[in-house]
Amino acid sequence: MSSALENGRSPAPEKSEFRSRKPKPENRDESELLTVPDGWKEPAFSKEDNPRGLLEESSFATLFPKYREAYLKECWPLVQKALNEHHINATLDLIEGSMTVCTTKKTFDPYIIIRARDLIKLLARSVSFEQAVRILQDDVACDIIKIGSLVRNKERFVKRRQRLIGPKGSTLKALELLTNCYIMVQGNTVSAIGPFSGLKEVRKVVLDTMKNIHPIYNIKTLMIKRELAKDSELRSQSWERFLPQFKHKNVNKRKEPKKKTVKKEYTPFPPPQPESQIDKELASGEYFMKANQKKRQKMEAIKAKQAEALSKRQEERNKAFIPPKEKPAAKPKEAPTETKIDVATIKEKVKKAKNKKLGALTDEEVKLKLEVDEKKKKKKK
């Protein structure tokens, strides 16, 4: 220690001194650390990152339905060309109805085989090649949601699946625009291709629709979130106060039975013991009657019932002979006496009509005729 001081060297610092000299953290806002800067992209995985390649060969296979055979046969050269760029072999087996992808010695990206597996899965689920090939990009992912087992009733399942598509595919189109994802509804699955944030929203909407929550509610929420994301100040704040709160309006109404049983009031005492047949006979005095008297009483009761039934039957028969009640005849309406008639003028008209015969000449015509006759006589003389 003394020699070190003599030579002008300082003693070596102890471990405790190194521990105390920790780098001080910079005063940064948490929101800046959590958010990804705009326009930032993860650098692409190149051959320089893994020059030696892969040690083992990996392969995946998937089956496809019979109706996809013609389309896959047509587009398979394009699939092979897209996968060969990433050094992945693809084989199509039409006999077994399967597609297989496997790595080669030249493959350097270890995750590309997973993307190739997703590609053949999407092709099997009726997704077109143009959309399915996007899965080979780094910023694109896919999600195949199984909806077949979520609803037991077949008719209810078809209705809810149609509700997800909407009239002329309008609901599905709105969902695609809001989530930036391509969505394909086919059979018992829903295939989605797009960014991770969009796939999360698509899965939520699809599962809620199968749980009888209409997709329009989720679409409305997504529209509000999209507008809020544009504001840089609101990124670090909670959006709960802006989002709508929908309440369940339809209450499950239980079907009421036709016959309602009214519960009797509870009593600690047991009910009274019912009377036996002997007790009833003792009360009415039949117990002490003889056999022939009992028989006679029974016959009288039967005859009384028969007589009552006969009288009812006779009344029903007589109903056909009872004339129906006639409606009262309508009284003739009296002529209105408001209009006054001139009797004198009518009498004069009647007199003139009597004096005037049919085809007779008037007084003036008669005078003219007499004058003409006299002139004729004078000329003859």
C-alpha cells in the first residue's frame, strides 16, 4: 500500500465505490417511453443476421376442402414463387388434399416457416392468394377465429354470422376500414389479416357478435377511439369518459304457466282428517237403513237424474219451433208540409183543359175561318 503511494499511484477503488457510482436515470416522461415514434419500423431480418442458416428442417402441413382444389391448383405456381424468395419449399398433394411447407438449407429466417404455415392455412380457409401472400410481410399478422362451437343452435348461429356480415357486406366493410384488416367469413371460421392492433379489435367484435352483442355498438366505439387517437394530448389519458356505455335493454322474460298454483298460507297444524264413507253414512242416516231401502233410494235418485236430463233435452228440441222476433215495421215518412200549393191556379188550369178539346181551334182561329168562308160566298155570287 505504501509502495503504491510512493510511486504516485492511487489505490484501487473498492467494490462499494463502484456500486455507488450507478448511472443516473434521465428524467423522461413515461408516455414517451411507452409510445412508438411515428414512422418507426423494425429493420428487416437479412442473411447477415443469421449467415449459418438453420440446423434442423421444419415442416407444416394442413388439409383443405374439396371445393378449394380447383383454385389452389390454379394459383399454386404463384405460391411456390412467393415462398421460393424466402427459400421455403411448398408441395400440393391433391390425392390426400393437403398442403405442406418446409425449410431448406438456404433458409436463414427462423420465423418465415411460421408465416408460410399461416399462408397455407389462409388459403385453405377460402382467402384469395392476393390477400394471403401479405402474411409474408413483417408488419402483417393473421388470426383465424373459430366460431362454430360458440353457439349450439344452428339457426341462431347462421343469424349471428349473417349479422356480422351485414346487409350486402356493409358491416364487414365498416369493420375492415376501422381496423385496417382484411376479414373473410367462411363456414365456421373468420379469417383476419392485418396489423396486430387491428386483429385484437376484430377478435373482440367477432366474439361479442356470437354472444348476441350487435357489432354496431363495437363499431361506434372504434370510431370514437379512432378520432381520439388523432389527438396527441389524449394519448396518455384514459378514454373511459369518451366511450359510450351501452345497457342491456332486453330482459329475459320467463314464460308464465297457464295454470297458476296459489300457495296456501303456512300453518303448523296438520290438516283435518277426511271423513270416511261410514262416517258420511252415519251422518246422513243411511247406515241404519235396510238393503231394499238403500236400493229404492238409489233408483229414485237415478230416475230424478233421468227426468232432469229428459226435460233439458226437450227444451233444446223445442227451441227450433220458437219463431224468431220480428223487427218492427218502418213507418212511412210524411210528406213535408213546408211547400204551399196555390189551389186557385190549379183550378183554372183544369177548367181550360176541359174546355179545350183535343185538336180544337182557338177563338181567333175560328173568327178568321168564318171571315174566309164569307168572302168565298161573295165571290161565287
